[in-house]
Amino acid sequence: MKLKLFAVCVLCVPFSLAWAEEEPKMPEHHGMTGKMNLEHLKEKQANMLAMHALSNQILAEKDPKKQQALKDQQLEMMKAHIADRMARHKQHKEADKK
């Protein structure tokens, strides 16, 4: 029994070492390369941080008029983000057709 367990362990070690040496790769999304995907994620992160910063400013603002102006600014940012996403989606669909 111990010999079988030892044999299994000996056979598994090379496979686990080979698997551990592989670098994790960022999955491709709609034909995007890893570099393009990383740039897209950084843009998305910047947008999220800006949205959260505006949310914090809105919550901290006591003056209703200034608070509404910040909300309007955030709404415009959301519209621009959605328009960008729609354009990207359309671009990817056109690229997939080719």
C-alpha cells in the first residue's frame, strides 16, 4: 500500500512542477490581446475610481445645489462611459464579422 502511494506521488510531482512553472495568462476577450485587455482594464479602473470619488463628494456635500451639480457631473460621466462601451461593442462585432 505504501509503495503504491509512493509511486503515485512520484508520478504526480513532475506534472505539478510543470504546471506551477507556467505563467498565468490573461484570457483574450473578443480577440483582444493581453496588452489591449490590460489597457481596457486600466481605463475601466480609472472610470470606477472617478465615479467613486464623485459619489464620496456627493455624499459629503451639504449644499443641495452643489450636490445636484455633482450628481449631474456624475450622470454625464455615466452617459459617456455607456457610449464608450456601446462603441466598443459595435467595434468588436464588426471585427468578429471579418
